[in-house]
Amino acid sequence: MSALKYDLEATCGEARAGTLHTPHGSVPTPAFMPVGTYGTVKGMTPEEVRGIGGSIVLSNTMHLWVRPGDTAIQQLGGLHRFMGWDGPILTDSGGYQVFSLKKLARVTEEGVRFRTPKDGEYRMLSPEVCVSIQENLGVDMAMAFDECIEWPADRERVGRSTERTTRWLRRCLDARRAPERTALLGIVQGGFFPDLRAAHADELSAMNLDGYAIGGLSVGEPTDELLGMVEVVAPRLPANKVRYLMGVGYPIDIVEAVMRGVDLFDCVLPTRNARNGQVFSSQGRLNVKHARFKLDPGPLDETCPCYTCRHFSRAYLRHLYLSDELLGHRLLTLHNLAYYLGLMQRLRAAVIAGPDALAALRAEAVLASQPPGAFN
Amino acid sequence: MSALKYDLEATCGEARAGTLHTPHGSVPTPAFMPVGTYGTVKGMTPEEVRGIGGSIVLSNTMHLWVRPGDTAIQQLGGLHRFMGWDGPILTDSGGYQVFSLKKLARVTEEGVRFRTPKDGEYRMLSPEVCVSIQENLGVDMAMAFDECIEWPADRERVGRSTERTTRWLRRCLDARRAPERTALLGIVQGGFFPDLRAAHADELSAMNLDGYAIGGLSVGEPTDELLGMVEVVAPRLPANKVRYLMGVGYPIDIVEAVMRGVDLFDCVLPTRNARNGQVFSSQGRLNVKHARFKLDPGPLDETCPCYTCRHFSRAYLRHLYLSDELLGHRLLTLHNLAYYLGLMQRLRAAVIAGPDALAALRAEAVLASQPPGAFN
């Protein structure tokens, strides 16, 4: 009995609208997961995330393992209770974080031995440990432990790595103790080799997993390479399982990936850019620091219904940002997430409405993804 | 026609309960003003300040003058609209800030010439400039420009300085252009010399000002010296005008000052201590960093009805604090302000209820003001 159930409700080409059922409630898809690394979406309360349409959040296994520790969170009743979020939670595997330690990490067939930059302590992250941590956290969706390799990498290296990812996935499956409570998603690898991607997608599809992620993308490659791989993988995955593209991206990337059959996304852009003063809007990105906003009484985005846009001017938000005021980071984060979550709602409606609606939304997303220029 | 009206509603000894009417609404007193230096109570929305019982906020003339500038705020419709707070606002005079620059400031009869640490620009703050800035901001209550001197200071120096403060007050009064919109409060000085304090209180009382502040206290002196001066000054001020004790203090200091006839307070303690992890509670201050909270599922304060205490554990708040997460600063600030504002509401009720209620609240405030120890 899987902890996850995905109901497909409408399609438009490869694009899908559906509902993902989890032990902590349902997620209308396509969906975006705000990132809450340390068990908090930066600066936001759970009510606020919910209030702007968030239905699922992502948290980071590796970070919570180091601080405050998965067993501490377990003793406190699990991650949902700990962070006060009663909706679904997905955690990453921690793999991406340990591999990005590079010289501080040593990879073997057993797993990855590394020193945490925080306390210098040696730790071993393996498929078994990875599953155990996520089950201790009590999340709805755990990610399998996969090998993350650099880009570009040659075919032989990618092939060997993908095989190891599959072996690690099998060990993850064997290690599970609470499959009815915590689903396990496998991660399709294969680098930028269409045939390796296709073969891995087929191999994992045959394993009848709870859900599927597309990994190893958004690692520095051009966007069309990324979308090319999504195009290869997504249609080969089972239609009755959720599909998650990890770490993507700008609004246009999300729309393009939805049009290729992806259901679930996460990205630090809306939260991280907010901390840098960068704002998403239907008219393109803008940087709130710009001097031209000094006396601007208008909202960040005329068309945005969020709390920030209903109450505060660009001039005030610029002032808060330049004064390094907490409220500024908070209000920009709220707005950016509201933009992303609103986009997902409209994207779902467009998939249901049909090709014209989807094309119109794609055009908006192109505009919305434009970098801040001299005039915004 | 004064912009302020104070209605005295009940007394208990020297303690007063009343209502202060301003152009932006009424303030039940005794009242505490959360500090919003740069036009924002750190990390909090106006709705949240209102939601925990805040009815008036304090902002800083000097900071807003330098950034974004009083004329910019004026062009944007005034400070209320700029910061989205539709209740009363009081601004300090900026005097305290320029005098604390010490070697960067030169004091003459004209005013204070100084270099702003932020941009190295020379500026001159005088009674006329001070009033002009506060009227440009459009606040409900402006503070007169007074001379702030060091503690301890000898009698002759205090006497000369107090005379200058009176001359500056007269210049402030002459400089007003919008007295019906922005009230002007005079500041009683006189150092720690009871006769100088009494004489200055009498002199200012005779001037029939909009309201009165007691300044030059909480500058490093022992608490009983501070309360001694309040005891001298407060009863000499007109009963039909509001009385504001600047920059005070811990819960017990506030209760003691109310019992000596003060109506209005401001202090950075609840907001600044929150950023250091220090929490006010009915059982004494505690530091959320302490290792003993690592697995503590209880709220900061069992008796507190605030959002933080209703939703989050000490363990989670400790984790947020150690992870330097914005949400942690925000939730601790909310709690500390809720404690202060709740104390003021109960203090007002106690003044109306009578001596026993006031004595009981004083006992709580003694406990609540205790520093964090080994066990909290």
C-alpha cells in the first residue's frame, strides 16, 4: 500500500492536471513546493504559506540531520508538528548537499563519508541512513539516495553512476520501515545522454515506485538541454504516478516542463532572490533596490493580489531593503512565493482549459522570467 | 487647538488610566509604544502589531531624515501611509541620536552640527529643523529638540543644559506650521537634581504644552534614582495632559513608573532582546538558546495567548534561533511585544480595579523582569 496516490484529471498534449494524495492531505498539480531548508520557509509562517496557495513544502534532510537532528525531531512528534505545518512535506535525499562538499566527501559503493562544515564531525550518508532519517522526520515523501555527478561528465562515467544510483535505490527500498506513512520517490539519472535517460526511466518505471523524480538537471547546462532530457524521460514514466523535476526553475522553465509532462517542482529562486531584492512579476523581474523606485507609490506588481502588493509601495519596500529590515525580506519573499504559487494555479487551470490558455500563460511566463533591466 | 486630548478616567494613588485622543485614533493608557526605528517594527507587519494590542508606535526622526528622507516620505503621503500604519505615531526628536555621536557632533546654541555615520554628510539638527522633519513626516506627536547630556553631570552643567532645553523648546513652538495635525511634547530635564527637575516641570507646565515627556533618564543610573526623579516630576505636570517616560524599561520599571503617574512608554528591550534570543515571560526572562530547551515541546510561556506560544515549541524556536532563521527573530519579537502590550492592558485594568490588583501585577512584573538564570 503506497503512501501516495496520483489521480490524473486532465491533459493538454503532454501537460497534466491532477491531484496528489498524501498522508497529510492533497496537492493539486502542477504544484510548486516552497523550500524550507531548516524546517521553515524563510521568514514565513505556515499560515502565510498556506494563505498564498502553498499546499506542500520541501525540506532538507542533510540540514535537519545535522541540526537539530532527525531523532530530536522524531522525539518532538515529527517534522510536521515541529514546524507547525500540517500539510504534505517532501524531503530531498541530502545527496546533493554531500556531493557539493567535494573534497570534504569520499564516495564509495557503501555511500558518502564526509565532514560537516558546521561541526567538523565525520558522518556517513548511505541509502539506509538516508531512508532512516526521512522516516524519522515522518515526511510524506522521501527521496531515494542518488549519486550526483558534475556537468559535463563523459558517457562512461554517467553510465556507471546511473547504475550505482539504481543499486542505491534498491537498498533504499529494502531499508524502508514505514512505507505506508512515507512514500519513496526514485530519481531518474542518465546525464545528458538521451539513451541512458530513456533506459533508466524504463528501468525505474518497471519497479513500480511510489513516484518519480528527474534528477541531475539544472546543474549549469543550457535550458534547451534540460528540456530535451525532460522530453525524453517524462513520457516514459507511468501515467498514474507523480513526476517531480528537481530544482527547477524560472517561471518559463516550469511552464515548459509542465508542457512536457512534469507535475511537481521546487526551487530556491523565489525565496533566495527575495533576499537579494529581486522580485518576480507578470511584467518581468525587477530589482527593488533601483533608484527609480525611490518615490514610486505603486505596488510591486499591479496585477498581484498578495498582502505585500495590497499594502506597500515600491518606495517603502526599497527603503526596507536598503535598511536591511527583516520586514523587507519577509514581504518580498511573500510576494515572490505568491507569484510562483499563483502561476501554478493558473497553469493548472490552463491545462484543463486547453492549448490556447496554455500558450497565453507561456507568453506571460516568458515575460515574467526576463532579468531586471535598466527600466525595471 | 491641540492635536492631542487626554481624558483621565481612573486613578489609583498616583497611577492613572485614561485615553489619549490623536488625529489617528485613540490610545488607552497606560500604553507601550513598540519601536519602529526605520518606519517598521522589526520584522512585524502593522496588522500584527495591531493584533497583539499595539495602538501607537514610535519611530525615529534622525533615521528617517537620513534614509529615505522626510521630504521623500512627505511626497509619498506621510509616514502613516508609507509604513502602512493608520494608528497614532510618535517620533523622537533625533536629539538622543545626534548626541550619542559624541565626537562627530558639535553642539552650539543654534543646534547640533554632525556627520552622519552612514554617508559622512554634514547636517545641522536644530529645533526648527527637528520640528520641520516631524511635521513633514506628518506624525501625531512630535518631540521637542532637547539637549541630552552625559550621566553623571554636575549641577552647574545640568542647570545650563536645562535652560538651553527650554530655549530650544520655545524655538520648537515658534517653528510649528501644523499644530492641529502634529502635537508637540516638551521634555522635562534637570538631571538627577530634584529641585532642578521640579523647577523645570513647573516651568514647562506653565507653558500649557500638548503633552509632557520626562527625559534624561535611563542613561545608566540605578533604577531607584530614575524612579526618584519620576516621583518628583510626574505629580507637578498638568493632570489633563499625557505623560511620557522616554526609553523605559523592564516590566517592573514600567509598573513602578505607572504607580508614580506615567502614562506612556517606549523601549527597545522587547524587540532588541528578541534578536538576541531573550524572551520575556510571566515567569522571568529566559534565553531560548539554552541547551535545556532542545527537546522541550512546551511554549515559551504557558500563560501567553500569542501566536508564537499557541503554535510553536521552545525546541523549534531554539532551532530557528540557532539556525539564524528570520522566522525565529520574528516569532520571538511577536511574543516579547505581546508580553509587553498584554502587561499594559492588565496594568490599565489594575489601575481601574484598585490597589490590590496593582500590587499583584507589580509582583508579577518583579518576576517577569528577572534575568535568565541557570534554570531559565
